[in-house]
Amino acid sequence: MSKYHEYPLSYPANLKLKVMDLDRSVKFYTEVLGLTVIEAGKEYLLSADLKNPLIILERPINPIAKPPHTTGLYHYAIKLPSRLDLGKFINHVKDKDVEIVGGANHGVSEAFYFEDNEGNGIEIYADTDEKNWFVDGKLRMVTDPLDYRGLMSLADGDIWNKIPEDTVLGHMHLHVDNLEKNAKFYELLGFEKTLELPNSAYFYSQGRYHHHIGFNVWNGRGIPAPPENAIGLDYYTIKVSTEEKLSDLENKLKANDYLVEKKPEGIFTKDPAGNKVLLII
């Protein structure tokens, strides 16, 4: 387990996607990504460690395509335990029918971008040595070419049978309508800004991770949330460390007039852009 995705930090733990074709999506996530179905029914829960869901899939009633220029998912990022695992995955998908978007060396990580069968953006990445993330106290995150040849050569002969058990949801990257309004929301949840692309995108984390949450205005400013039955992100989950911390966040959300909806699984809220967040312990 990544030390940046465990107690005492808050961190993204899983997400739920609304899909048009449930059977095709389950096939993609099991055969391409290598997740395992641990519960099937109205919802399909898919897991890396065979215990905890990483991706949840459901077909909404009367699903429609997500309209353009709306808030929601830019991509979600799956963090693999090692660079070798990333090379194995790239070798695994290179000959499959997968929409590959590209790759980059971000300094803090090496990342490979693609889309699932319904166009949801996915980043799969491995962190670099954390000693090099911050230079003079500032996060150094760049976009340089990915060393495909080195990664694929490193993993030559290794077969990707399933996703490693220590895989986690590394971060969420969202489309929002307003940077400052959403910054206040995530700061209230206890995240601190690590990087700002002026008038473009903000990145937030706890514990000096490079980022647990990113959000941008690349779909436009003042854009609406998609309809409830639109395919794409339903919600994502943030795991908080203790019941006391969850109670404290509930009080802060109420005091600042954010949605607080208590459910058996936790507390649902929404960021100002309408992205739904489930808080759990």
C-alpha cells in the first residue's frame, strides 16, 4: 500500500461510473485492466485486492451520452506499485483494441493515458522517487516524453495477468466550472494546494503527495453539471482517517452550506461544480 493512501491521510479510494453497456464495460475492466468482479448485480464491484472495490459500474435508468462542455470526470488515475508494472501494462495493451491517448513523464510520475470503452479518461501510472518531487519547497511537475522503450524493455517477457493487489486509486482529476470556488471546497476537506497552473488547473493533496485531487476549467468556465442519467462519473469516494474526522467534516460542510446527505455507506456531498463525493471511514 502507498503511504500516501493510508491512515492518517484522507485520499481517494474508489469511484463509481454510470455506463451505457454494462456487459461490455465489465469485460473491459476485467480483461484489459485486470480487475476482478467481487460483487455482481445492479452494481458491479471490481477490485484489485479481492476485498475492496476500486471501480463500481452501474447502468442508470434511460442512460444518455454525457453532453460536451459539462463538469465531471477528466480522468481517474490508477497508481501501480512499480515502474515494472507500468511497463507490463503498456506491453499488455499495445495490441488490444484500446483508445490510447498518450504518455508523459511528469517528474513525479510516469503516466500512460487511455480511455475505457465508453470514453472515460484513465491514467495508469507509477510514482518516481519522492525525494525528487519538491525542489526548494516547490513541487516540480512537468510534462516530458514518456520512455516507452525503456518501460517496455524493462517488462519484456513479463505477462500482465491481473492488476497488482497493491494498486490504488492514485488521484482524481475533474472538470469544474470555477477554480476558486472548488479550491475552497477541497481545502475545507483538508487538502492543500501543491501546484497551480494559473487560470487553468489546480492540484491538491495531503501529506505532501504530488496530488490526490486535480481539477481544471479546460471544458470552459461557468459550465453546468451533466444530467443525472448521463453516463460518466457518478461519484468518487474519499476515505478519511477516523470517525471524529468524518464528523468534523460533516459539521464544516453544513456550516458552509454544502450538501450533506447521510447514507449507510457514508456522507454524500458535492463540490461546487456538482461532482458528487462520498466520504467514508
